[in-house]
Amino acid sequence: MTVTAHRTPDATTTPAWSGVNHVALITADMDATVRFYHGVLGARLAATVGTPEFRHYFFEFGPHCTVAFFEYANVAIEPFAKAAGIPDARASQFDHLALNLPDEDALRALRRRLVEAECEVTDIVDHTSVHSVYFTDNNGIALEASCWVRDVTGRTSNYDDDEIYSDRNPVPALHELRTTGTLTSRFSLRKVSGSRR
């Protein structure tokens, strides 16, 4: 395996991301959502917004990291359960939400907590660099709880590391990153199939 020197984006031209602020999801029952996320998962209800048109509640999963839900007034939504990683034509732009835990002990403790709350949850799945359990919330949203076995975040990229970049048939962009250390062609929405722009 060769280690290729890769250019990192210029700090003056790229945003200084510090994580995901929130993912906004939809619920038909905010009370049940609070009971699941705050009560079962132990995610602190961090903030709420209420208007005549909607409720918007935020649950804390770590510093500066929340999952938020909208509950719309007078709008009929038809929730459906979707398992993580299983294609479903009704969910063309969302598969599942993965929440991070610090270690395997915390993952096992969460699994026990879910079982005690009578939630269906998988055994721990070994994905090499991540261990995970999968379950569904009260809204039918597929969730994953994970802990890094080998944390791939906050480090320099070695695109030649076949353990981390394990796709045996990678997309052209990864070939560019491996050979040049940067993306040589620009992204265009016109090239994206199905784009409405």
C-alpha cells in the first residue's frame, strides 16, 4: 500500500464545519416523539418552537449536535416504517439517521435500554471501523446507533487505505482523489440525473 500526499482544501476558502447542527425530521405525534427521544434514548429535549402552523423540537445528542422534529398543524401525513439500508421507493432521499456513541459499552447499554423499552433492535453489527445497532423510532424512522472502532473522522485522509476506503468498484471521484489528491473535475447539478434545475 502506498501513502499518497493529498492536498487539503485551503482554510480560507472552505467553511469551518464543526459537526451537524441538526437534522430536521417530521412527526405526526410530537408527544410520542418526546417520550421516545427524551425518555427512551435519553436525548435531552434542548429547545422547542411553537407557532399556530407547526411545532419544532430539538433533542441534544452531543455538544452542538441535535435532531429536530417538525409537527405540522392541520396537515395529514402518512408515516411508514423503513428499515435502515433497505431500499424503499417512498424514501428516495433519506435512508436512516446514525447517532454516535463513545464506545462499545455505551452501545451495549443503549441496546439493553431499547430492549427494556420493548423496541425491536438488532444485535450489534460489526462494520469493521464501526459497530452498530439498528432500530426504528415511534415515527417509523430508521435509526442506527454506532461507535467507532477505528475513528475515521478528524484525521488526514489516506485514500489508499483499503480498510477505510473499501469499495472495490469506487466512483471516478475517488480515483481522482487517489491519483491527484484533489478533485480535478467540478460538480454540476446539470450532470446529476433527475435534477430539476
